[in-house]
Amino acid sequence: MKLVDKYILKNALVPLTYCLLAFLMLFVIFDLFSNLSDFIEAGTPFPKILRFYLNLLPSILIFIVPISLLLAVLYGLSSLTRSNELTAMRASGISLYRLMVPIIGIGLSATLIVGIVNETLAPWSAYWTDQFVRAETHDGEISFFVTQNLPFKNPRERRDWIIGEFDRETYDMRRIEVYQEHEGDTGSQRIIASRGQWDGSQWWFFDVTAQELDQRGYPMGAPRTVSMMMMDQFNEQPRDFINVTKDPEFLSSRELLAFKRAHQHISEEALARHSVDLHYRLAMPWTCLVVTLLGLPMGAHTGRKGALRGIILALVLFFSYYVFINLGMAMGKKQIIAPWLSVWTPNLIFLVIGIVMVRHMR
């Protein structure tokens, strides 16, 4: 890496770090004011509150990284332009586009990191924090964690579950009924159990009755009854059942895709909502690259013409981008436009705007 690249990276990464820390603190303070009364009323100890905010961090990166990145690019480039360092670099024979490569690299790296976090840690972190606040407001009521009459379909394993009660905290089940189709449509097996427990690696059923069924669903022979059975042939995990109870906003793109495949019978409106959320998960990390491209010409312009005008224009474009995203999502969920179009169109429009503005940089 050339010395000039390191210098430009330093000018962008230092303000980016400060912006990230500042927005993190602002977000935590704002959220604390919102939830503090609930925590005090529930008598939540400080270690649990600290754990709550540590778990909250992955889910808010998608919101604070783009704005932090935009402000860091604006500040870094405007300082280089204002001190004529950018002009000196260009005078030495380095093209303006070549000087922008390190900053675009930051935008691409941020897109990759946010995309990975948004797909892995963020959905579960958002769900955990939502459940934590709800549990505190319900004062630890046991019934809050219990989902009644939970259906679950595993098409790959040809297995259908009907669970009378599922505890999302302990993973205990009650009144379980499982239908397992045999290979080649030769019949099925119905398994009924009074309760089930998860031991960390597999399910155990208690008071089990297993009945073989023919192709028409009629019983074949006498049922088999045992007091306890290890269900090592079942590959479902507690998280699979919890995902069925979640709102789409708490699911990763892979989980949303799996949900759509397993629930093709749901209404078109529900399918549209899940499809929009799926594309939102995939599209939002690219906001980091979009705001980087928007910030490049704005930063250079700010350094020459004054800070206020460039910053205002950049922030207007930034918030306009989010207005278009939310408007598109609302139209997609109402089935006015296609789900993919509702989310990806703002990305493409502002990406083109950013590329055009970069090409016209002087």
C-alpha cells in the first residue's frame, strides 16, 4: 500500500471511528430514556441492562454505519481539500479517481462487514432484545414465553409438527403430534407425546404413542407405546420452532427464504411482506457503498465552497434515500409493486446518482 493511500485512509478512518462511537452512545442514551422506566419498574439489575445493550449493538449497525461513513468521508475529504493537500497529490501526477480508491475500499469493506453482521448476529440480537424488553414489561410472566398451537412443517424431511404449547425460553413442548411420511409414499407414522424436552443436542419425548398409517391415513396394526423415547432421527432444533413465532424483521435472509419455501400456502399478502423483508435484508448493506459514492464529490465540494452547503446537501440526499426505501417497502407490502423492485430501486437510483457525481468531480 502506498503512503498516500495510508494517509487518505487515516483521514477517513479516524473520523469514522469517532462518528461510530458518538452515534452508538446517542442511540444507547435515546433507547435508555425510552426503556428506563420499564427497567426500574421491573427491578432489572444493572448487569442485565448492560447485557441488553451489548446484545443490541449488532442490530443497530445497519443504521449507524451508513450515516457515520457519510460524515467521515465528508470530513476527511473536506479537510484534505481545505488544506490543499488533495491538490498537491493531484499535482504530483496521481489522478483524482486513483485517490478515491482507498475511500471506496472503506465503503466496500463496510458493506461486507455490515452484510455479514446483518445476516448472522443482527436478526437474533434484535429478537433477543425485543423479547427481553417484553419480558421485563410482563414482569417475568411464564405465559409470555409460551406459544400455543404452533404448527411447523419440514418439507425436506417430509415431517409435520403440531405443538400444543412451546416454551420459547426453556424449549419445553407439550401435547406434541408429529406426522412422518415414509419414502416412496408408502404411508406415514404418527407420533403423539405428552411433552418433549431438548437436551442441547436432541429431543426427548415422554408418554409416546407411535402409530403406523397407510397411504390413506388409516392405522396399520397396533400402536407402540413407550414412556420415554430419544428422537435422534429428528434434526429440528429449538431455533427452527422459534423462527415460526418471529416477526419477519427478526429473520435472516436464509430463514426468510426457508420460511417461504415451507409455507407456500400462506396468503399472497403475507408472502409479499416476507418477500419485501427478504430483499430488504439483502439490499440494505449496500447503503454503505451508496453513501460513500455520494460523499466523495460532496466532501471535495465542501472543502472548496464551504462546509454548510455540502453537508446539508449530503444529508438531504441521505434522508431522501431512506424515505424512498420506506416508501418502496410500504408499496411492496401492499403488492402495488414487485417486492424486489420496492427495495432495490432506491439503491440503484442513488448508486447511479453517486457514480455520475463522482465522474463529474474536478
